Amino acid sequence: MGFSGYLQNDRPTFTPRFSQVCGNHDLPCDESWYREHWKEWHSERQSSSEIYRMLQAAGFEVLHGTSCSIAGVKFYGSPIQPAQPSSRQHVKKTLVGRTEMAFGRMRGGQELKEEWKKIPKDVDVLITHTPPHQIMDETQYAGKRKKHIGCEILRQVLYGRRAPAVHAFGHVHPGYGSLQEPKTLFINCASATDRRGQSGSVNLPVTFVAEQREIERCGFPGSIGAGWVILCWFQFLIVQSHNLS
């Protein structure tokens, strides 16, 4: 479908505010990586600048190591994730530990440490493409035993500082769901299910209400009344609306 189809067909129409965090499937959005690897994926090179222009024209604010404020709630987003095991035969592993897809960084490396240092201490809602290690991050590659592929450094950072009220992420499709811990509501809002290529393999959007800088509850469209409604869906789309009804 591509970015233009997504913007035309899948963008919610009931809200005036959008923020987006990219992920490893958003190949052209990682400009430096795509410049080197586009031939491994596409017959024609796509324009990274044009995609960002389309997103901006459609009203999206892309969070790439940056923050924004919606109704007094502070959001911070990053697309970076540890490089995952290579699962496609036609893609070569690079020398710096980045693998087959966009925004990958060497697991346990300095780049990840520097990335997570940028997270503001006063963030209310953290949005990352990767989950933290051992939190809804278990998956299986090529029939091998399941393993946790979330970011170890991100987990260390989160547990060593003021915890955000909500941490939303995706990346690991089988981990879809939510987990309430004492200080943080963790939401794996991966849009795709683990049934790749099958009909109907898209998860429902996940919504929660944020009022007066507190997260009131987590649910699905139809169960939410008045308040600030945040929607996490499709590469971490964050939406603001006064009322869904």
C-alpha cells in the first residue's frame, strides 16, 4: 500500500492532532540506511524527503528522538531498535552490526546508550519502536526457540529513572497487549499479528485516556467516553481527540 495509501485510507479522520514514530519496516524513513540498502528491497528508489513531506502535509509530526506536548501530556518518541537476527536470505549483514532493516543499531552498543540518554526525565508517554527487554518482547525466528529481543539498555534506563506513566511500543508482533506495572502501563500496540501474509492479520488499535497528566485506563474504541483519547496504532500513531462518540 505504501505511505500515500496509508495517508489516504487508514489515517483516522476524527482528530486534529497526529504524531508518528517510525519503525524498521519504514525503510525510506531511515535516510542514511536506505541510501545504501534500497536496492535490496525496491526496484526503484523512493524519496525519503518526499515521504516526510507527505507526512507533514497530512498533519503528522514525526517523533525521531524528539518530544511534543498534547493537552499537557508530554510525549517522546524514537524509532531506534537493536539490530534483529537476519531472517531474509537476500539481505547481507553490515559490518557495524546493523542488519536487514531500518533504524537498527548494534545490540548493547554505544549508539543505543546515547539514544536512550535523550529520553526526557519528565516524559509522561514514551513511544519507542522496540520494547524493553523481557516486556512483551518474546518471539521466534525461523522455527528456532522463542527468545526475548527487546532492548536491554532501554530497560536499564527505564528502571534507573523516573518511570513514564505509559510506555507504548510494537516491533514484536506476538507481544501485542498491555501490562500494568506499579509505575508504568506498558502497551505493545503492534499493528500486525504474528500471522504474516494472512487475511485479517491486523490487530485492533489500542486506546487509553489521559486526563490531568494521569492515565485513567486502557481499552479499545467504543469503550472510551469523554476525555483526551490517545490511540496507539500502525507504527505508533498517537492521536488526540476530545471524544470518540
